[in-house]
Amino acid sequence: MRSHRFTQSGRISGEYRCARIVFLASARALGIAAATAQRNLDRMLRSILGKADRLIEQIEFENAQVSSQSARGDNENMLKAALAAEIRLLNTVRHIVLKDMVKQLS
């Protein structure tokens, strides 16, 4: 079995984007037509960042409601810190992880 070297650009042997090729090969192995796999992948890639943004907005709204109804004092400060950390984590996933995966699969 031949071993391929993956570069930082996500290419195999400087020629193909590996993530998209692996996705399409996986679809083919499952019996999914290449055109169908490409069409669905492209649709998901176009929509995922917007959906992540809307999910984060919804969580921020819900967190604001929870925070306004919480107990006062140290517990309130701990809750606000935890909710803020949650939003930072979600934004990191959206702006780094998802953005990079969309780039790799495009």
C-alpha cells in the first residue's frame, strides 16, 4: 500500500485536495453517486457557517435569559463566567475549526 504525504495545504503529492477526495471516495464506497455526493457536500459547505452563526446567536440569547434570572452574588458571577466561556468556545469552533474544514472540503 502506497503512503501519501499530506502537506499543509491539504494536498496529496501537490495535486489534489485530500479532504474532498476522501469524502468523495467514502461516498463512492457507500454506493452514492459522485454527482450526488458533490452536490450535497457543496450545499452543506455553503450553509454551515451561517447555521453556526445562528446557533451561536440563539445560545447567546438563551444565556442572557438564564443570566438575568439567576441568583445574585458569587453564583451569578460564576454562571456569567461559564456562559461567557461557552460562547468563546463556540466562536472558536465556528471561526477556526468550521472555517478551516469548509476551506479544506471546498
